[in-house]
Amino acid sequence: MDYKEAGVDVEAGRSFVTQIRQDVESTKRPEVLGALGGFSGCFQMPLGYQEPVMVSGTDGVGTKLKLAQVLDRHDTVGIDLVAMCVNDILTSGAEPLFFLDYLATGKLNSQQLAEVVRGIAAGCRMSGCALLGGETAEMPGFYQLGEYDLAGFCVGVVEKSKLIDGSQIQLGDVAITLASSGVHSNGFSLVRKIVESQRLNWDYAPEILGGKTIGEELITPTRIYVKPILELLRQGIEIRGMAHITGGGLPENLPRCLPAGRSLKINLNWQIPPIFQWLSDAGSLTQETMLNTFNLGVGFVVIVPPDSVSSTIAYLETQQITAFQIGEVVEGEGNLAIE
């Protein structure tokens, strides 16, 4: 017997690394030392920082991977993976520097997984960080044929004096939303349950989606907010708090950026994208369930002083990001008051 007979193809693994090399190289930053293939990745701290603070985050894609595997569409979930990590560390004002991925599968399908890595590299380019390294684990018997799982880890940096932790938030500050690109990467266990309970196929195209299938709409990758937010900070816009709207929706994520003695009062006065209305109707979901499961079209929130609202929204619109005022900071115990 040999390792290949046990289900692990070492030569296929080596071939896979060769196949993804060009995608990984496309993300390289000047601070990257060495090349792909070592036991570790080396990254030199960027120059110009007086008191650099390292900021890190890790996440996965969740059961959205089931949809990717059913649709045989693997070029977008890598963007989701990067987005879930870099958008998180962005809330501290950090610039993402490098990213590492962990990819596990039952049997290595080099074409399938090369598409995944191509998406990871695309996400890294979108956020300006280097794909510094990763791990591909072939685990026969642990995953079904064609299945894989993803996890990622990123590191960023911010000047200590510019670290955003919500402590600067004041009464009367305004919360501005940045539109999501859709459902992003949360709530897919409920999405799948709705689709299964209705006995629908992923190629079903409800009228409300204007001709798109539910599969096409739901596979849309998570929007990456790094470059426009960092540019706002470079322009001198005072951002006092930020929230990435992920699992738990607005009620769970918005309060995470608030200091003691502060709450947020928001209005549900925006045009919720059609996919959320379809999910609500198809699953007979309550407003509470919708709010606590999905982003409802809000992917990211920044909190700014009232005199920065107009300039913030105007700049974001030049970046093709729909932005609008959602509410204001009030006295309270860190809760979210919804009107």
C-alpha cells in the first residue's frame, strides 16, 4: 500500500501549488519576503509607523459553500472568505497587510480548488493585502467527494493614535450605512432550509428578482469595503466607530462598536433588496428573524460627527457604493432601538 491508495495524492498536491502560483504572486506587496512554497510566510512591517498596532481576524464562509458546490461555482467563495476577515479588522481602522487560508477537502480536485484560490487572490487584490501562504489538507473519509471547507486569517496594522475602538463616539453622532452586495455570507443555513422546504431548485427565478435565479443572486460574493473606508480616513474624515454587519444582523453587530452609556436609534427606512423580501415571503419569516439573521442590504456602518455626513456619503457614492443615514447615537446601555 501507499499514500495514494489511502486517498492522498502527494503529486496532485504539488501540481496544485504550481497551478495557483501565478494567482498568489498577483497579490504580492513590497513587504513580502521570500516566495511561495516555504514552511512559513515572511512579511516586513511597512515603514512610517511610530507605534504600529497589529490587528488580526479569522473567519470562514459557512454553509454558503454548500451552494457553491451544488452550483459547481467556486470562483466567488474565496472573495467571501477574504471579505469576512478584512472587513472585520477594518472596523479598527486597520489596513490589511497579509492573508492566509486553510482549505480542506476529501479528495483534491485541482481545477475546483484552483478556482477557489483564484477567488481568494481576487479578494486580496481588492483589499490590497498579500496572500502570504496557506494550507491545503486532503482528508479522505472526512469530507464527501466534491466537498471542501475554507477558513482564513488576516493581519493588518494601524497607528496606535488612529486606532478606532468606539470610545470617541458622542451623542448625536450619525450612523451611515454602506450597501451590501446581497446576502453576503451569513444566514445560509436558514436560506437552504427555506429552499428545501419549498422544494425549489437553485435555478428557480422568482419574478421579484427580475430574471435572476436564486442561485445566481445568493452566490454573489461579499462586498469588500477596505479601500473606500481607508481613503475616507486618509482624506481626514473623522470616523468614530465602525461595524461589519455579519451573523446576528444589525441588532447584534451595531452595538459592538458603541462605548458605555451609548445606544443607537435607527429607522428601517431604506429600500430592502428584493432577495430579502423573497426570503421573508418564502419562509414566512418574522421581522425579528429577518433582522437577527440577515444584513437586509446593510453590509457596513460608519459612525461620524453630524458635520461629516454629507462629505462621507458624497465620497462613497463616487465609489459606486450606495450610502445613506440610518440613525443617530443616543443615551442608553448599548442597545439598538429600531423604529
